[in-house]
Amino acid sequence: MKRILSLIVALLMLGSLIALSACSSNSVDAEDGEDEEDNSSAAGYQGEVNVYNWGEYISPGDDGAMDVIDEFEKKYNIKVNYTNFETNEELYNVLTNSNSTYDVIFPSDYMVSRLREEGMLAKLDFDNIPNYKYIDERFKNMAYDPDNEYSVPYSWNFVAIGYNTEMIEEGSITGFKDLWDPQYKDTGILMFNNSRDAMAIAMQLCDPPIDPGATSFTREDIDRATDKLIEQKSVLKKYVMDQVFAEMEGNQSGLCTYYAGDIWTMMENNENLDYCLPEEGSNLFNDAMCIPANCKNKENAELFINFMCEPEVAAANSEYITYGTPNTAALELIDEEMLASELINPPDEYLDKCYTFSNLDDDIYAYMQKRFVEACSSSAEVSSVEKKAVNPAAVWTVGAILLIVIIMTVIIIILDIRRALKNRGRINKI
């Protein structure tokens, strides 16, 4: 009986503890909810917009310039949740393989085409984007969005060449072919560490040339470009991306190819640097603002895109990233020295020589990536050794030695056989 009473008391006490724990938990949850509600209320935002952009690709307000995100939040009372990606491929993987959802994204031209073809973009309501009127006609009806339904151009630029005039005579660099010239090897030649730009440059130097702006390539095209890149290894210092800034600004290398706006920035930081617009023509690329099909705040997204097209905002962003702006009204507000540079605002005749990347089939793009990795990893020393002429005297010497060794070996074998036969005869007689 005592055991039963003890068990009953224990069960009652356990029940009380559970009840108290539940009450305490509910109380904490309620307090947390109140705190969250208070924080949200304190922020005072009436909505949000989730933006996914390249790193350092929007004016943050440094040196008295416009803080674009802050200005948008103040003007519309909408919170901007801002995150970055490093490559178009990373952007694509996040959109397709994660639970993250974004309202505004900034893909490059060929990626806009891919996302559009795969049904991953929402059509824009241009009634909500009246500032689209400022976009230059040159950047409308592009191949990646021929009917201007899914994108608004944000920036544009092209690939140029930078070089150090303390190491290389001023005016002597004229095109991409100079990146293969042995006379500049000791200055330190730098090449793009990404397959599209590097392969495109190599394609232009093939004989006959391959059009890097083609809508499709064969594996043979990619193999030819790969061979050209492997040829360059004997004079190349390294493949780089953002490391190019330290190399060129610090006088550690003398010759590079990179994005024109970034070369302009390097020149600002090192007076020894100059530039060249490649005579072969170059990659003219566009980055655009788009809305994913699964976005949650489409009206806020269109409001944000329209804000980015305001002339003052477009000018601030262009000055910060040092890339060209497709916004015609913004051109009147941009720093005159910057606007006068061909790296920011090249002549129309040169732009007409440029090409743009197209979206490639997955298997061809994968093959390009594979061959580029092989080109990067192939040994320059091995390649140069294979191409060296063979010394004829050395060949004859090695051949003579081998012949003598073979003759001596044959003689020794014959003598051994004769000796063995004589010995066998003696044994039989015994």
C-alpha cells in the first residue's frame, strides 16, 4: 500500500513539474514573440525585397557618395535584404538547388538567356518601371532577351588589356596576341582564370579564328582554343581573377587582360599603368536586373529596379563600380574624367567590333570547363621541352652506344652457348 501511495505521489509530482515546464516554455515563447514583434514594429518597414547581386556592385556610400540601399529604404520604407554571389554559375546553383528565394537578381547576359529559356524568370510589368525610358536603345532587344520582357540592363563593360609602361614600351601593345609574345615573358603575363573569357581570347587567335560570340561550338573548336592556351603556358606567369589588382598595382606583373573598368581603377592606383583596346575586338558583356519566377515580393522588386534606373542612382553605381551605364540620363551626371576614358566609354566603332557570349548547351559548356582546367594544369616546362629541337649529334651518340651494347650482349650469349655445349660433351664421355 505504501508503495502504491509513493508511486501515486511521484506521478503527481512529475505531472506538476511537466506542467510548470510547459507554462515556463509558453511564457518564454510569448516573450520572444513579443520581442520579435516589437523589433519588427520598431524597424517600421512596411515590406521587404530580397536582392542577390555581385560583390561590390552597388554604391555603399563611401567617400560621400550615395548609399543606394539606405536611400531606397528611406524613400519607400521597404527593407532590403542584400546578399552577394561571385559567379553566374553560383547564382544559378542557388536558384535551382536551394530553398532560398530572391526578388531581384543581377545575372550576366548569357545567364539571363539560360534562366529565361528554363522558365526561371518572371515577366516584368513595365508600368511599374517607368524609368526604363532612360535605357539606351543599344542595350535593348539584346539576344539574351530579344523582346525586352524579362530584364532591365544594369551595367556593361568589355575586356581590355593593361600593361606597365615601366616594363613595356608605351604604345607597343596592340592586341591579345601580345599575351603570347615571348619578349614580354619576363615582365609577367597574367591571364583570365575563367573558361569563357580565356577561351574566347584564344579562339580569336586560332588559325582560322573562331567567333567567340557564336551560339554554339563544336568540341573541335574548344580543342583548338585549348591548344592555343597551352601554347601560352611557356610565357605565362599565372592565371588570375581579383589577384590581378595586387599584381598590376604593385608592379609585380607587367601585362594582363581584364575587365576594362577594373583596369581603369588599377590605373588610378598606379600611374605607370596604361591600357589597350584589343585590335581583335573583345567581349562586350551586360549585367541585367531580373526577377525570379518564384519571387515573393514582385511589386517591391519592380519598385527596386525602377529606383536603380533613376539617373542619380545609376550614376552613383556606375562611378562606384567603374563600369559603363546603359542609362542615358545618368551619363550627364558622371564624373567627366571617368566618362572621357575609353575604358568606360569606348567609341561606337569599337563596340561594333565586340561580341557577346551566348548561352551554351550544358554538355558543351561542361566540356569547355574540363578542357580549360586541363590547359591551366598542363606544365609549361613540359610543353617547352617537348617543343625543343633535338640535337642530331646527341642522337647519333646515344644510338652508337646502344648498338655497341647490343653487339657485346650478343657476343657474350654466343660464347656462353658454345661453352655450355663443350661442357655437355665432356659429361657424356664420362
